[in-house]
Amino acid sequence: MMEDFRRLGQFTGDKALETVLKDHSDLRLLWERRPILKSPVEINGTNPILYILLESIIEHQVIKNDSPEVRAALERLMKNGILLGIYV
């Protein structure tokens, strides 16, 4: 499990991860203790560690403008009222 998270972690950055943890402060302690977890954690049908990683990967792509498609998709979602303008 930890190896999978490490592989995903290479696609994010400290700034993006910190932004996500700031937005989800209730998950910070769980994130910090992830190395000692013995099995996957599930809260309301969601793995919060995976959620943090995936959101921080997207945040990193937006910050770096690494993928114009990600920015375009984000702008479409915001235009349609699906997301707040927190990423711009």
C-alpha cells in the first residue's frame, strides 16, 4: 500500500499537498500517520489517503499549468457551477 502511495506522490509537490491539507485539515493527522497504517483506511466509502494524493496531483498540475487540459476541464467545471473558483 505505501509503495503505491509513494509512486503516486511523485506526481505532486509540497505546495500542492499543503494546499490540499489546509483545505482538509481534518485529514492532516491521518495523512501524517499514513506510514504506520497497517491496512487501507475507508471513511464513508472513500480512502482519504488516496483522495488527498489525487487532489494534490490535480492541484500540482493546476499550479504548474503542467497540463492545459486539466486547467481547461477545471474552468469548464467552474463555468458550469460545479466547482468554486478556489483553484484560480
